[in-house]
Amino acid sequence: MEHLISKYLINDLTREEEARLKTWLEEDSLNRKVFENIVSDWKLSADDISTSKFLVLDRIVNNATSAQALTKERSLRPLDYLMRIAAVMVLGIGLYLIWDPTDFSGTDRAELQEIQVEKEAADGQKLTFELPDGSMVKLNSGSMLSYPKAFSDTRRQVTLTGEAFFDVARDESRPFEIKSGEVNVQVLGTSFNVRSYPDTERVEVAVKTGRVSVESPFSASGVVLVPYEMVVYSTENNSFDKKKIEDSQQVFGWMDQTLVFEDQGIKEILKELSRWYDVKFEVKRELSHKRAFTARYKNPTLKAVLESLSYAYDFNYEIDGKKVIIK
């Protein structure tokens, strides 16, 4: 499996290998956790040093799998063997990061502030990682976060496309700023959710702890949010709509695999399912866009969601790989 993960990291998987890796990830939540951490750490580096990382990894893996060690490893249960290999990969990546002489070292700090790191959670994936200041981010499916490898002495600024939950390390001397679509969010230290997908006409900011300031250059006034308040910004008329969070699962539930639809139309539901399951929909019949749908699922399969939707909207469906045909 380590061979497939290595090929994934350089975008060199065949269709058959993609299927094998996906099967392994779905077999056990621990497999996915290890995989996401490996991918998260790996993508911290710039492309021009990826070759060096592979050399370090290759050296460590080879040392760890000498003839004697390999015989011992093969006696383990398959999952134990894979987990040890994954641990070796994480060790290799971690050692490289420790050896990296440019990481936050004196005269190189200004250069690091110019290096942009991009973290992307593809459709069907979620990604958790740490920012240079110790803040934690959980990135939802179909989302991307861009940030400098080192924050400046006066501010911490990131750019979000899609949805993410932030648990920001408090630093009163350096406000934390998020640019997302037409909205700017500023905090000192708090936890909150931002949702801003390009294919929607709204930006949502919801606060779990602390205080958050939300502004837009296209609006004369902004808002300040306290715990369990949220604001919806309309990109159509440049207005803010502030309200209480009555159902926290509706806003924060995606982080623990809870999928919530609250009076939503089928068009928005299919968009959400496309990101959640990494599928494309081919709709071959007319669906009622006026009918609202409400439901809640805990760690659902695609088939389970489609079953309830097909009953509500009176359609048949067929799942063909990464394509869903509604007929």
C-alpha cells in the first residue's frame, strides 16, 4: 500500500490503483486517518523539494525493510503491516521537515512569507492540518486553503475557497484574517466555520467560540458575531443577515460526518452530494425545484441518501462508478 500512497502523492495512479487505494481507505477509519495525515504533511513542502523528500523516504523505508526486518513484518496481520509502513512514511516526512534549514530560521523568514502553501480537499475527502502559528483547520470536500509558509509579524492572512472550520491560536498582536469570496473575516483567537463555495451566491460564517468580525468591501457595514451566532452574506445584493444558530449540527455537523439538509431544494442537494461523495449527476428527467427537502444522516452511504431522495422526488437512479444517473 505504501507504493500506492507514494504514487498518489505524485499524481501517478492508474484507474485500477485508484480503486485499490479507495477500497483500502474505506475498509477502516484508521486507514483514512493515517492517509490524510501523510498527505497533509507531504503537501507542506514546495514542489521543488519533493524529490528530496522521496530520497529521504526511500532511504528510511529501505533501512526499515532489510531482509531480517521484512521477514518479521510479513508475519504480522495485513493491517498491522500497512500501519507500520505508514508510520515509517510519516517518520521520513517528519525527519525531512526537521532537517529543512529554511523552516522559520532567522534571515530566511522573509522569504518564507513569500512562499504560498495550498491545501486542497478534493471532492469526497476532508483534510485536517495545522497552520504555521499553531491554528488548526479542518477542510471540507471540494475546498482549498492558501497561506504563507510563515506568517508576518503583524498579521496572519489566509485565503479560502469552499468550506473550513478554524480553531485559531490566540495572538493579540497578529489578527487572523480570512479572505473568502467577497467577505473578509478577522479574529484574534476563536473557533468558527466559513462556507464560501464559488457556485453559490452566499457566504456563511458561524462562530463556535470567541468573537468574529465579518466585513465586505462591497457593503457599507459589517457584523460582529459571538458564540452560536452566524451571518449569511448575499453576493447578489451585498447584504448581511445575522441570526442565532438554532441547530449546531446543521452548521458544524459535517466535521463528524453528519449530513444535514434543512428545507433545501434538489439543485443545492445534488451540488452538496457531488462534493461529499465525489460523484457527478446526470439528470435525465424533470425534478421539482420548488419542493424543499429536510433530512439528517450520520455517516451515510450515497445509496442511503439517494433512496430517501428518490422517494421524495419520485425518481429512479443508477450508480455507475463516479456517475449517478437520475431517470
